[in-house]
Amino acid sequence: MNPELRILHAVPPALLAASSDALLELLGGPTLIHLEGERQDRLFVSTLLHGNEDTGWLAIRKLLAKYAAVRLPRSLTIFIGNVEAARWRLRRLDHQPDYNRIWPGTSNPELPESALMRAVVNEMEGCPLFASVDIHNNTGTNPHYACITWLEDANYYLATLFSRTVVYFRQPLGTQTSAFAARCPAVALECGKPGSIGSVEHALQFLEACLHLQAFPARLFPKHDIDLFHTVATVKVCEHTTFGFGQGPGVLKFDPALDQLNFRELKPGTSFGLIDGHASLGLRATNGHGQDVTEQYFARRDNLLVTKRFLMPAMLTCDAKIIRQDCLCYLMERKAC
């Protein structure tokens, strides 16, 4: 079905006890909720752009329950995204695009879903914005970290309210964070795996801080307060390459503990797994300009798939469906603030 944007100006009481898989029935589709608070510069928060990532919704639900009978410290707009996929606790359904790759600025073809995201951005045009926050989980073992698309002090201050580990990225295009970054400080939060201990509380604490913060400091951001990384490449398994983990079937046999390499600075020669027979690498790494840079980062050594240079991966996952729908991982390098 083609998604249509619903706009509410109050919280339906049933939402305060609803799990993410019940939101489609309660809301009927992607929904904006505008709520008024003491400060008029508004916090914009999106959740469930990926339907299997429910930490953001659980944190928002707790926040709404707390302020159900009390005026918010700051005006708040909540965008609840892919409730159709959330019904089945999937990142996206097979007929859908990725809801975090189709915001204004995307290179993807025009779709009904991209018109939906443009409608969200247009709806927020008339609102004074304090900050934009997009809350996510991931499927591999990763620390909690924040992502930004603009290198500015206000973005650093916003990101480090969540974590001193911050990733600067320009690819992929069409993300919520990049769509709002020109208008206000904008950040995406990566809250570990869904259901991980402390993830909901961490996201909730961050949202509370954003609601109560009067303004971002005017002074220069202290560089020693941040570990900043820059995404330099996206790694995908080639479309026709079969793969698995351990000794299962597939041309590529990734290490079953591959996601344990996330946010570790890897030396050249680190193995990602085995390559069966005389097959090629089976991976494709592209830089921020879409150029193929695979040979800069990976090589075949006998039957091993190994790294060629010092690098740090993020979002390595052992979930084959996520790898097909998104990517194997991102590669990062340290960056000066």
C-alpha cells in the first residue's frame, strides 16, 4: 500500500502501552505527532525508520508517559516511521524501500515513500527547530555511538550528549539526519541491539537532556571530549555471491564472530573469513563518490579474505537478511575534530 502521512496534535492514550508491532493497527501508517512545550524551538525525533529497531519507540513511549499530565519542557514532534514493517519486526518489507535512504537528497528513484519523507520535511519547514534526532538499533555487536553529517560545534555538542564516540558520514544519501542537518543540529543514535540492557534508558536520558537544554554552548567544542571517526567506504556482498558463516554453504564463508571486529582498529592481514575455490573476493567497497575502492581495502591471501590496510569497521553483522537489504559494514578512519 502507498503510505500516507498522518498528523496528530495529541497522543492517543492507547499509544502509552503499545508495543511497536501494535502501531500499524493503532495509527494506520506513518505518523507525525506535534506536542507543545514551554520552549518553542522544537525537538524533532524519528523512530522506527527500520521496523525491527524499537529502542527509540520504547524510549519515546516512556517519555510520553512521564509527560502525559505535565507540560513538556520543549515543544516536541515525533515521527513514527515504518509501522508496516514494525508489525512483523522486520527492517523493511520486501516491497518497500529503506525508510532511511529516501529522504530529500536521496539518489534513489522517486517513490511514494520518498514523497512521504518530503511531506515530513515540508511540514517541519514552519517550525523553529532546536535539534533533530533519529534513533536506531543495529544487528551486530557495536557500542552506543552517534552519527553526524556536518562537522560543526553544535553537532559535536549534541552528539556527545549521547556518546563521545561519534561517526561522521556523507554516504549513504537520503538519510533523515542529512535531510535536517542544514536546518538544525542533527544526529542519529545507534543504541546497540534491540533489547540490549540499558539501551532504552540511554536513549531516554538523551531525549530528556535535549528537552531541558536551553541552548548549545557558544564556545568552541573541546576536542579532547570526542572520539571522531569518518566513514570512508561502504562494503556490500556482490549480488550474485553466495555467502554464509562458518562452515555452511556459500562462496564466502565469513567468520561466525565477524561482528566482534566492530570498532576495533584492525591491522593489515586481518581475516574476515574464507573464499571457496577460485572465486573472486565477492565484496564491493565504494567510497563517498560511489567509486569502487575494493582493492584498497581487501585482498585474497590463499583462501582467506583479508584486509590490506589499517581500518576500523562498524555495523558488521552476522544477519544475512540485513546484509542483503543494507550492507556488510562500513569502514572508518579516525578524523580530527
